[in-house]
Amino acid sequence: MGKNLYDKVFDRHVVAKLPSGQYQLFIGLHLCHEVTSPQAFAMLKEQNLPVPFPKRTFVTADHIIPTTSKDRQRPLPDPVSEQMLQHLEQNAEEHNLRYFSMERGEQGVVHVVGPEYGLTLPGMTIACGDSHTATHGAFGALAFGIGTSQVADVLATQTLAMSRLKVRRIEFTGELAPGVTPKDVALTYIAKLGVNGGVGYAYEFAGPVIENMTMEGRMTVCNMAIEGGARCGYINPDQTTYDYIKGRPYAPSGENWDKALADWKSIASDADAHYDDVVVIDASSIEPMITWGITPAQALGISEKTPKVDSFSGAEKQVIEEAYEYMDFVEGQSMVGVPINVAFIGSCTNGRISDFRAAAEVLKGGRKVAPGIRALVVPGSMEVKRQAEAEGLDKIFIEAGFEWREAGCSMCLAMNPDRLQGREICASTSNRNFKGRQGSPSGRTLLMSPAMVALAAVEGKVVDVRNYL
């Protein structure tokens, strides 16, 4: 029986088997940002430890960075944010780490910057102190979100202690209907398998629907693997992968490209690879998705009604009841027509150029943001912003009534000035709809695709994108 990509990549990175039964795994690429790294660097300083592989760690700021031009002037208006940014800059300089800075026009969300610079490559092990590191699995890498103490481990040793995961193959057959996007694919598998369905697993996404996706679409699908409980999610590399990587600043070139390409092709899952579980989803049945509750699994197709409480039991029933109480929705309700207060397009899930193209497309023809709606478009990186402006997408958004912002995480996590107020409802392209996730302890989040968010902003309420195509 053949091997899957997870086992191939895992095995080639094992340094040793530990007495605990875990494996010491070499990490090929380490990405750092300003929130989870200061304490890790402090741990190294306390023990007088260097960073032995500085060329394998790359640094940028994203979570706390303001997204308005005036607030990005140094020092930042918030003294805590300024302090975190200074720590990041000082640690990068002290340890000779490559820093993607605002001043040089390189800054962006860490999971957008890594791929666009050609740092993320097939067959790699990748770690970052951020939940959504699974994004990089779209390239055929094993990418893990880690905690601060593990960030220190990687800085000091370039390794992580990890248990071997089981592998679940999730195969999407058929074709996506018009108006259905990679974001809808992600919300579908999470709704089907649950927020804990992937615990102990790596998810391999496969099938014709995945094969026909762009790299940016694949990144969206892998980005949300953590929301389904999986430790990582990945897609086998193919020609789409190689075409995306070639020519990027840190990508192999010349003879090294040919060698790398041969290696990348060898790490794809074998046709007879072993899987611990296989799930098949008919993609032709997927419709535009929207969350109604307080976990990404509490999602449904836009034509469906919210579920009956009595159709659940135990702890799951309690979460359903909690969601209805917090969101102020009722069972058997349609999400179409639910009024919104805020529209947010951005994040490491949907902050790339293809996301902005999709949102801008439905705004053409003179559509305007409804009165009283606060609408933000936040590029995932300064490079994405430049590309969007070169294509004139910024003008489409501005003329429609959106605020065109600078690069950052923005309202996804709201560790910056972009926050909900009170009980506001936000139509969001981000990845989490937890209680208080977008900055207000009582704020409410509805996850959906970029086009769905753009149209919700125009109508001032949730609509079905298919009626506007």
C-alpha cells in the first residue's frame, strides 16, 4: 500500500523519537508575528540562547496594525501596540531575521505574505504562532499553528515535539454551481464534520473540485481546517501549485527549480495511499453558505432554515441553545433578510486579490452600500493592495461606499481599532464567529463569502448571491 503526503513529509522531517512517544520534527519554515513572539524571544534571552537557523524564520506584523493611513504613523496611537511592534523589530534585528516591514511596503498578514514571497513550498514543515497556519497546507506542506512556548522551541532548536496524526481524505466530487466559492466549500465540510470532527487528524482535501481551484481558493479551504478541529489541512501539489510558485522572490530558480520540481512531485499522495478515514462530499449540492451561530460548524446553505433544538442532544444541544440566545435568532428561521450593521471583507481567509475581484464584480453597475452600513475592505498585504489598485478595484469599492483600508488582520480578531460596537451584526469573510471575536463582547458575526458580504452591504441585510449573478 502506498503512502499519503502527510506520512511522506512527516517521515522525512523526523529528527528522533522521544521517550514520550512523540517525534522531534524539524521545521523547515517558521513565520513570526508580533502577538505570540515577544514572550518566546524573552524566553530565549532568559536562557541566553541564540536562534541557530535565522534564515528559516521570517517576521511580519499583522494583528495589531491599524488599517487607516493616519493611525499607521509611528509611534502607533495605541502605546501597547507600539510596544509590541518595537519588540518585533528589535528581536528581528538582534537575531538577524528577515522582517517584512511597513516602511519598505512589504507588510501583511503572515499567511498572505508567506505564499506571495514564495516562502511556502511543497514538502515543507511550517510552523507559526497563529491558529490559521494550516493555510500553507494548500501547497502540499504540513503547516501547524503553535503556542508561544512552542514558538520558543522552534526559535531555539528549529524543531517541535509532535505526535503522528491520523489522516482523513475529504474528497469533493462534481462541480461547484455559480455563486458557490471555496469559502462555501470550507463551511460545508466544517458543518458536516463538526468543530471537533478533525481532532487527532490531518485533513487531505482532494477531488475534482479541489483540483480545479486556484491556489488562492485552496488556501481558503485549508485555512479553516483548524475550525473543524484538524491539526492541519493540505492539498497535493500539482501544476497549479508550481505555476503559482515559479518566479516568486524566495522560490527556487534555474537548476534548483528543476530539482525542486522533481522532489515536489514525489511527495504527493500515492494513488493507493492509506487513509484512516475517507469522506466524500457532492460539491454540486453545495450552495452559498452562512453561519447563524457561534461556531463555524453552525452554518447552513442560504436557502435552508436554522435547525430545531430538539434535533440535537447532550452538550451539542446546549451549544445550539447558547447560540440562539446569544445571536437572538430562533429555530426554523431563514437567514435571508437578517439585517446587518457592518460588512468586512479581508483576513487570512479571504484577503487576497481573487477575493477582492469577486466582491468588486457584484458591485459593478452602480450598486451602493446601504445607508447606515459601515463597510470595510482590508487587503491581506501591501502587495495585494498595490495589485488591487493597479486593477482599479479600490475605485469600485470606494465608489460603492466601502472604506478602502491598509493591510492587516483588521476586524477578524479586532486586536486593533477595527471593532464591532455593542450588539452590531457583521457580515464577515473571516474565519471565526465566536462570541466577542470581532471586538465587542456582545457583537455578532455571520461568516460568508466575499461576494455575499459585498451584497449584504448593498442591501443592508443577508441576501442570496445567486439572485444577483
